[in-house]
Amino acid sequence: MRALQHYIKRKAATNLLHAPRTAKALGRPFNTHVTINFWQLGCDETDIFDVFAKLRNERFQRWSSYAPVGAAVTRNGPPTYAWVIEADKGLHHIHWMVHIAHDQLMHFSGSLRKWLIKINDGQPISDDTDMIQQIDNAEGLKKYLAKGTEPHFARFCNIRPQDTGPVHGRKSGISRNLGPAEWMPRKAAWKAARRRAA
């Protein structure tokens, strides 16, 4: 069993807060907000981190990176996302900011429903098990997702901390292409440019 995590830790929160700007700089801005109510899928709360990791790594990444026969490019491109698991009142759900090509949104929506039905042992799922919304302000949304950050660090980042419930496993993560190896050099270059301009 994975250890309980009550807050998003500082390193994970830092990555989450840098993710929207980094995604935009890569030309893959977060444009889709997915909420999945895992508590409606009959998942044991101790397994939710692993169930979502499998959906993300085995289903979504394969879907996004798939190159249709005869096509010169992949369906959706490199998987680019940030996610947070919350468990308010024990109701585990996931907020997932992701880049989805505009012409692939309907296909993604249909595929996601199929993946969730499989998680639900092939049984039908209710309409509100998953919700997909357009992201108009990723910078604002990231602060909403980061509300479960350790209180001291959250306040330092001008985020009002909230108790979003304990989770078995990590509470937050990002895709590999948005990690520190990508955002740290960009931040350093931005700071250097500001110093030169001063």
C-alpha cells in the first residue's frame, strides 16, 4: 500500500505552477480541463493513484502519440499535461490539465469514456463521471489545482491553502516534457534577460 500524502509537496507544487507557462512555450498550451470522479468507478481509494497512472501512461500516452497509417504526424503529439488528485470528504477525483489538438477533442472524449468503462469492469458510467471543459485561463486554473499544497508554501505562492483530503500515493504530477530540465533553463534565461534590460 502506498503511503498517505496529505498535501502537495513543495517540489511537485513548483512543477505544477511552472507547467502552464512551459506547456505554452513548447507550443502545447493547456486547453482542456478533465475532471474524473474515480469514486463513481468502484475503485478502492488505495488504488486510485495506480489506476490513474495506468490510464495516463498506457492509454492516453499511446492515444496521443499514435501515428495513423499514412499520416506524417502523430494524432495529438507529445503527451503534455499536469494533474492533481483530490479526496474531499473521501470522494476521490482528479483534475487533469492537458493539451488536446482541437480536431481531436471529440475523439479524445469518446476514448476517455471507453477507458473509464473498462476501469468500471465494463459497466456503464454516469454522464457526470467525467467532465471535459475548455481552459480559458490556465494560469488561474493552476492555482485552483494547487490549493492542496503544503500551507506554508501555498501562502508563499499567494495560494489560499485548503485541505483536499489524504491520497494514497502522489497528489500531483506533470508530463516529462514539462519537468525541471525544461522549465529551469527557461526561467534562468528569463531572469538573465530581465537583468540585462534593467
